Amino acid sequence: MNKHNPIPGKDGNKYVPFEERTGESSVVFFTRDLSEEGLKKIYDRVSSVLCGRIAVKLHTGEAEGPNIIPRPWVKELIASRIPDATIIETNTYYEGSRYTTEDHRRTLAINGWTFCPVDITDAEGVAALPVRGGKWFEEMHVGKSMLNYDSLLVLTHFKGHIQGGFGGSNKNIGIGCADGRIGKREIHSREHMWDTLKEELMEKISESTKATIDYFAPHVCYINTMRNMSVSCDCEGKGAEPVVTPDVGIVASLDILAADSACVDLIYALPGGGGKAMIERVESRHGLRQLSYMKELGMGNDRYTLLDIDNGDAVITAADAVRGVDPEWKPDRYNTFWGRNRRR
């Protein structure tokens, strides 16, 4: 950590509408097809940057967590597109079913992540990656074996987060690639666990992310699945808050900021107040600072062209993408990891 005393930014609770943003624009792909086929289809739009040994960073979840990306989707994607890929994870900083490598392996088996290799990258130690341009960190500690890979597919379940407001690609990498004993402690605390909140936490997560994506650049791409979006993170497992936000679709980009910004915009654009719970979670935690700070760090663009791949790559707005989503939507009993996906 840096020796000086940086000051956190402000306004992490203030949403900036798309039309008020400035700067360059990136491409973001969108599909409403929440299925194995939809995931494969959107993967094909961003996968050209992947090469060599490919790591897939996803949140494998606490034991029997109900909302994680459906295992069959990931199994089909890996089998059909990247059969030699490895899922990567790290142990947790909090005590739970993924705190030790031994417990983590048991949880992976419970949740069915047994169809391809899973590398718990901090099982054999840590490595330090530089944080270029950061104000909180000069380096970030990650799982040592993450450095054995050439490319990174960031496959994220977009949802809420008890501290970060929302968990998109930034959180998936920033916390999920930091090792369980040093890196996560550096992000979450000073002297005591969980005492870093609001803008400071968002900035630390983003600097951690920057260390990892700078390491893999340009061989990194991002896919966010907007399904079963509890305001709780998948790290809360079976204790997650009930899902009240409608399913939206899948977003993908080569630009992490554009991908996460598009997902946030889609939540704010949901008709009939459908995004109310997620918006409250994001703003109350000052989670929008993730986006503004990524922009300050030069990690991408918050302006983007949204291409509807279901309709010939038509250029659409976030409001277009969610038009017709039922604000009275309720998840049925099949819309879970453990049941049959209702959109197969």
C-alpha cells in the first residue's frame, strides 16, 4: 500500500445519465437470450482476443447458492468453445465454505464445478502485480498461479453486493482475483476487517482490477449475465435476499468499464420501477464510484454503442433493450441454478 494518505473521491451515490457523459465510445454487445445458446452467441463476439492458456474467472459461489451462473451454461460454453480452459478462483477473506482450499474444493464439488479444471490460484501462494497510476496501492496481491495463464475470460453474474453496491466485471476481478489472505485484506480493511466502505472501497476494488487486466491486456474480455439479480452477492449463498429485479439479458465487451456501465444503465432503464431494489443498493453503498474511478484510471469508456445481436446488430439504447420487460416479473421456481432454466 502507498505510504501517503489518499483522499477518496465523491459522488458514488449519484448516477450520471448516458447523455451527460463525455469521451470516447466502445462497443457493447447485447442479447436477451438467457440460455446456453445465448451465452455462446455473445461469447463469439468478444473471444477473438483469447489465446494460449485461457483462464475463466467466474464466481463459483457458496455452497448451494441459488443465483450463480447456471452450471450447464458454463459447461456447454467450455466444451464447445474453449475445451482446454480452466476456471480460476481464490479463497475468501471471510470464514465460510470457501475460506480454506480444502473447504473450497468441497464447495466446488457441491455446486457441480467438476466438468473442467478449477484452479484455486492462491492455494500455493501469492504474487504481486503493479498498480499503475493508483492512489491506494503500488501493487496488488493475487493468486500466484493466475500468472500461469495467457488470456482471461471474465464471466460475471451481474447482481447486487452488500458493500460494493453492485457486482459486475470489476468486482469479479478486483475482489475475486485478489488472494484470500493479503490482497483481499488490503482491499477491505485497514486495521480491522470490513472497515473500508463507500468510495474508498470502490476505488480499491478498481485498482485491484487494474493490476490484473493490465497483466492480461490485450487478451481479456468481459461477459456479464443479468439474471437472478438479487441485491445480495453470490458470496451470501443461500442467505441471499430474494430476487425481485427482472431478468434482462447478457452483455459483452472488450471494455470493462463499458460492460459494467451498460449493465448499470439497463438497471436504471427498467420500466415500471423494476430496477428499484438494485438502484437503492447501488446508491446506498456509493457503488457508482466504481464506474467513475475506472474512467479516471483510464480503464475504459463509460460511453458505448449498444449492439442488439438478436436483431442484426441494430444500434439500440438501454431503454430499447429493456422495453417490454414486465415490471411485475417474479422469478418462477425453475429460474434457479438448481432447477431447470426457464429459458432453455
